[in-house]
Amino acid sequence: MSTKVKKIFMYTSLGLTTLAFIAAGSAKLAGVEQMHLSFALMGLPAWFGYFIGASELAGAVAIWIKKLSIIAASGLLVIMAGATFFHVVYDSVANAIPAVILCAFLINIIINRVNDINA
């Protein structure tokens, strides 16, 4: 794959990932009930949904900062692994598809940032 195509895919991954996490994090922080039902269903405390929302917003910003990008993307990847687990165990597998796609974007971001460091 050419360098130009890799760069386009990297920035597309960054942009789409940022939009998704800003939307989800903002909704959790705003207390949208539907965003907090999954945490209640798993028996997690209400504050945990707000913590995840704040983490998603912080991660959405930090993935654009080269020095923080790998750590931020890794943290968001853990959150998306949890979301995938929730959908597979408590919901339908089909509802896990967005989380899996975001996992792929985050892995792409991590790989590209590691390659930037090693170059």
C-alpha cells in the first residue's frame, strides 16, 4: 500500500473515531438514559458511565496529539473491547459491529503512530 493511501486511511480513522467518541462521550456525560442502561445491566455503578464518557472525550482529543496518541488509542481500545463484550454477552452480536469497526480504526491508529516513532 502506498504511503499516500496509508496517510489517507490514518486521517480517516482519526476523524471517524473522533466523531464517534465525541458523540458517545457527550451523550454519557449529558446523562442520556439509553447510554447508561448497559452499565446498569452489567451491575456497574452509575458513576462508571460518566467516567467512561469523560474518558471517551479525553481520548477523542488525545489521539490527535502525537505524543499521547498511542496511549489514548490503547485506552479507547480497552473501552471498545468492553463494549464488544457487552453486546456479545448481553445484547445481539450484530450490535457489536460499530464497536468492532472502531477497534479496527484504533488498531490502525496505534500501528501508524508506532511506525511514525520507529521511522
